[in-house]
Amino acid sequence: MSMKSLLNAVVIFFSATLGLTLIWAILELPVSNHIHLSEQVLIQLDASGVRHPTTAVLLNFRGFDTLLEVMVLLLALLGVLDQTKKRKPKNLSISIRLNQPYLQALLWSARVLVPMMVLVAGYLLGVGGYQPGGAFQAAAVLAAAGVLLNLSGLLPTWREPSWSLRLGFIFGLLLFLLITAMTLFLSPGLLLQYPITLAGIFILIIEAGLTLSLGLILAGFFLLLSDEVNNKKADE
Amino acid sequence: MSDPIPWLILLPLLWGLLSFLLGVGRGGRLAIVCLVIQLALVALLVGQVVAEKDRYYAVGGWSAPLGIDLHVDGLASVMLLLTHVVILPLGIYARSYFSHNVEGVGYFWPMLGLLLAALNTLFMSADIFNIYVTLELLGLAAVGLVGTAGNTRSILAAIRYLLVTLLGSGVYLAGVALIYGSYGSVALAVLEPLIENEVSVAVFLAAILMLVGLLLKTALFPFHFWLPSAHGGAPTPVSALLSALVIKASFYLILRMWLGLYAPLATIQAAQLLGGLGAVAILWGSIMAFNQTRLKMLAAYSTVAQIGYFFLLFPLITEVGSEAAEIAMQGGVIQLVAHALAKAAMFAAAGVMILSMGKDDIALLSGISSRLPLTLFTFALAGVTLMGLPPTGGFIAKWLLISSAVSSGQWGWVVVMILGGLLSAGYVFKVLRQALLPAAAEMKFRPVNPSLEWPAFLLTFISLSLSFASNNVLNILGAG
Amino acid sequence: MTGALIYACVGAALFVCGVAGLILLPHLLRKILAFNIMGSGVFLMLVGLGQHDNIPDPIPQAMVLTGIVVAVAATALALAFVRRLLYLTSKAQFVANSKSLDQTEEKLITRERNKEGDASK
């Protein structure tokens, strides 16, 4: 008991000290030798192929980070798939749960909402070039539509994914990768260096592909695990 | 197009994605073909670095500070070469291992591809935020691989490893935020000239946060608590991969920042602290390794001890004469290379013996010397490398480190290194003694495919030939 | 003190709360939540510190977007592991020692065997 409370006290003391030091450091921050990258972003914005500075940074100036980051999402999906593979599916038939009449309202609203969500996702994807929005936001809305469909019993839980679903998961990532590889063969020839005339098109293609695949991956985080029940309850 | 740098990142990502498309447990053959190509690409790159010094590469054509720079120097070349020399035999081993033992293969190959892309990028990146992304990619790949076995022990190890690696990269990112707030850039090329002896509180704090975050991931004592369960509980090819390479990545970053970005802040007191923790790690790790009853846990605790050796490097390169520092640096890098090869071989050999015994228990080893002589020989040679006896790479590394310590008058570290060698002899001989006993009558060994034994032997063979080729490694290191 | 620095200071406070929670809280779900609080704190620091002279800087904003995606991925992976652990041990906590770990593993194996026996009958 005393050992554990000592540890707690030490950790809390260190965290508090760290927090206060951090705040002190932030308030003492000198601004003299500061580089203003935001100005450089605005100067180069015309060459980036999009009109929104954050999208320009995300998909052009620091597009390499984004390439690696979508791979992080895929890795998480691989980890989730490895865990779902080993459990025994215990399927509670969702249709039974939805027999109550008041739940028909949920069913009806899901049927209305989902097409609208797809529309919103398309809109978010389209405005990403000049306004806040883009592939990740659109993908999140698509994934939410998938979750809604699953919860209302219209879309069954995903099992071990088939070939076509696996292709869907990585379609956008593969497209991004192939365009990245293609830049090595086009005129300037550096990794991820889009020719100025094609930059806008390339970024739009990448964003569209990513919306689909990231939407599927994010939905997969939920839909691959959603039928699992706590084994303790099932055993009793 | 003929430049190897972008392909070293794209190729592993590409075969990782394609092997996912092929399905569960598939993609081994594709991976091995691509690993051969990658080895050739690395050889090409190393040739370029040796011929024309450091190579810079501006991703997207936007050079720092707007874009992300890659930078390959001598140290990065050594690490890239080491990674690919270790991973090719391990890949062949893994393919054979998973054909014996299908449970636990899962999506091994896609994860391996992404892990390699993360490692290659990490070694080349010259941008502290890009390094954060590679750290996360590396960490999640490693955690996913630990979890593939799917039993309680490995899931617990994976969760603990995941939380530690997330804490480590979160703390690192807090440091990055402070640096960006201070200087408005995350590019090493911009930051290095700006950081001087006198820095603001924020920069000093950033240095500490980034160091602590990376130490957590490197598992230096007392941050080692997660390592034995993760490395000991994972499927054997994964254990070998983690101990040989993944640990080295965050150590490499600490070394890079110590010598580069934060060199003006690197004091001898900080170096003594790291060296002291390293010394404790050597003693604690060796003693714990000796007390283990399971072979893979023994090898995992041996990694805890060997990580300690890496950190003895810091007091030997900080505030000493340039000649002593250079010798120490050479010794440290040879130590990294020798340990990666030897530990990969040791885990691989342990995996073969465990497959043959059917259970991970050192007490059951008696009689294995007549059943698997090649594998036992592999294990013994790897052990001799860890002890640092001639004629291995481990000996050359210790020789260089000790002579550097002597020339800068730091006798304490000499004692630690010699004591550490004796302690590692203790746990290696514990295994060998048991293996050389006559077999118990009721013990039945299962036959093992030679395609498992030979890749493991190949790894020790390379590690042994390192002692004759160490000058080549030092040439590459000096090219930077 | 500009408005942006207030965000950075709040971010610093959230960051240390998250770190302390990640280390101290025993329940794994709470640890995952603490990690997310820690991450949000770092993101606030990054955006707040980048925003000098009250001009929004797109670079840290893009970095934070990257960081958020990484945090989502890590959270999903962590939750999948915790669910698996819950399935195996009925507990979302670290098992105290390896002896009890072996026992739970044996129990689980016998239970699965019994079930298979029931199914074959």
C-alpha cells in the first residue's frame, strides 16, 4: 500500500513540476530568431496546386508525412484484423433486437441519413482545395455512416475481409503510392514532386482515393469488432 | 529514377500493401524477392555515400524549412546496410518458421513491409516531425507484430509495449512542439546552426523531453520494464527483429541528436548519467538473464544488458579528445552491428530449439547437442559475440571502446565492460552446459527443417566475418 | 501574453494530466483515454506555439492533423487489444503476476476444450 502511494506521489509531483516548467517555458519563449514559415507557404501556394494553405502543406509541401500517416492507419487495421481472426464469432442476430416498433424510427432515420452523409462526404472532399475540409474529414463522415448502418442492423458485421474488401481498404493508399512512384519518372523527378500543371489533378485523385479507403478503414475499426460479446456474459 | 533513396521507402511500402492484398499469411515469397532488391539498392546507396560523401534529398522538391529533407551520412549508411543484411536471412527464417507453425503468422508480411519502410525513413530523415511519424509507424508495426501470437501473455506484452511506445512518442512530440515554437522550423538543417550553448528554457526542456521519449523506446534501465515480456512473448522471428533492429532505431536517434542537434547542450554530467544507467542495465540485465528458466526470456534480458553497453558510448565521446572520441564512436557502431547480428542469430537459434523441444524451457535442453548441432553452434557463437571474446565483432567493439576509455582516463567504464563480459559468459554457459548434458530418456525431439537452421547460422557467420571486415564498416562510417 | 499562448499553456496542463493518468490509472480503458488527453494537450501546444502574432500558421495545423490520425489509429489498435484481453481474461487490467497468468490461460484452454466437447455431442 505505502509503496504504491509513494509511487503515486512521486509521479504526481513530477508531472506537476513538468507542467509548471512547461508553462514557464512557454511564457518565457523568445520570438526573436523565429522563422516565419507561414509566409513561405503563402508565397509558394500558387505552385502547390490547391488554394487552401493547410491542404497545400498536408498534400504537397509535407505530403511525405501524409503518405506515412495513412500507412499508420493501415497498420492499425492489420492489428485489429489479427485480433478479430482469433476469436470465435458469437453472432447476436441484430434483427431480433430491432423488432420493437419504436426502433423502426431508428431504422427509418438511418435510411434517410446515410445518403445525406455520403453527400456531405462528397462536399467535404470537394471543398478541401480552398476551404477547411478534405479527405480525412470526408472519410470520417463516410465511416460514421457505416457505423450507423451497422448499429441499425442494415449492414452486417464484417468477417475476415474478402479480396474485394481488402482491395477497398488499400485502394487509395495504393493509388497514392503509385502516383508517388510516378513522380519519379516525370520531369523534375524527385519523390512526390508534382509537375506544376498536374499538381491540382494529382492531389484531387489522391484525396478521392484516400476518402474511400480511409472511410473503409475507419469503419472497419468498428465493424470488424462490433459483434463480439464479452465472453463472461456469454458463458453465464 | 536511378536514385536508390526514394525506392528504399517506396518498395517496402509497395510489397507491404500487395502482400496484404494476397491475404492472411501470404506474401512471403514476394517479400524475400523485394528484400534482395532492397539489399542491392542499399549497396548502391552506400557506394554513392563512400564515393561522394553525404547525400541530401529534398522530398517533393521543397527543401527545408518548407519541405522535408532526407540526409544519408556514414552512420545512416551503416544502419541501412545493417538493417538489410539482418532482415534478409530473418525473412527466409520467418517464412520457414511460419510454415512450421501457422498460428501467429497473421498479417506478418504486410506489417514487416511497413516496418522496414519506417526504419529506412527514420535512418534517413532530417526533419524532427517526420521522425515522429516514422517513430509511430515503427512502434505500431512492432506492437502489431508482438500481438500476432494472440495468447494472453503476448496480448499483455503488446498492450504494455503499445502504451509505452505511445507515451514515448507523445513526450517526444511535446519536445518538437517546443522547438517549433522557439524557432519556427522542424528541419534539422535549419535548427542545428540556431542551437548554441546558451538556450532558452523551452529549448532545454525540449531536449530533455525528446531524450526521455526516445529512452523509453530504447528501453534503457529503468525504462526496460516492458522489453522482456514483449521480446520474449512475441513469435520468434518478431523477437529477433525487435531485439536486433527496432531497439537500435531509437538509440540511433539519440546518438544523432547527441552529436548533432543538441551537441551544444551535451554535457559530461548528462553523459555520465546515461553511462551510469547503462552500467546498471548491464548488471541488472545479465543477472536477470541468468535467473530465467525460459530461453527466449533469457535472450530478451540479455538485450536489456546489451542496451547498457550502447549507452557507455556517451561518456566516451563527450568532452574528450577528438581521437579518443573517434575510436569510441567506431567501437560503439561495431558494437551495434555485432549485437544486431548476434542477437538475431541467438533468437533464431532459440526458436529452432524451442520448436524441436515443443516447449520453451531451458531445463529440457539436455541432449539437444546431438540433435541440432548446427543450431547449438549458432547459439554458442552468438553468445561468444555478446561476451566479446576474439575472434568476433563483439571483441573488436569492446577492444575499441576499452582503448578509448583508457586513453581518456575513464577507468571506471573499463571495469564495467569487463565485468559485463564475464556476466554474459555466465548466462550463455548456463544454456550450453544444459544443452551438452545427455538426453533424458523420455525426451522426444521433433525434427526441424534445415531451412530454419541455416538462416540462423548465416547470421552468426556474417557476425563472425564482421571481425575481418570491420575496417569496411568503419570506412562507411567515416565517409559521412 | 497573446491569446495563442493561453492555448499552449492549457495544452501543457492537459499534457501532464494525460501523462500522469497514463502511468497511474490501473484500468486499461482509462489509460487509453489518458493517452488521448495527452495527445490533445500536445496538439494544442503545437498549434498555440506556432501561432505567433495571431496569424494562423498552416504548418502546425497540418502536423496536428497528421498527429490526430496517428492517435486515432493507435487508439483503435489499443482497443482491439483490450477487447482481446477482455475475452481471454475477463479483465481490462494488467494481470499482477505470471503465476496467475498461467492459471487463467489453463482455465481458458479447459473452457474452450469443454465447449468443443459440447459442440461435438
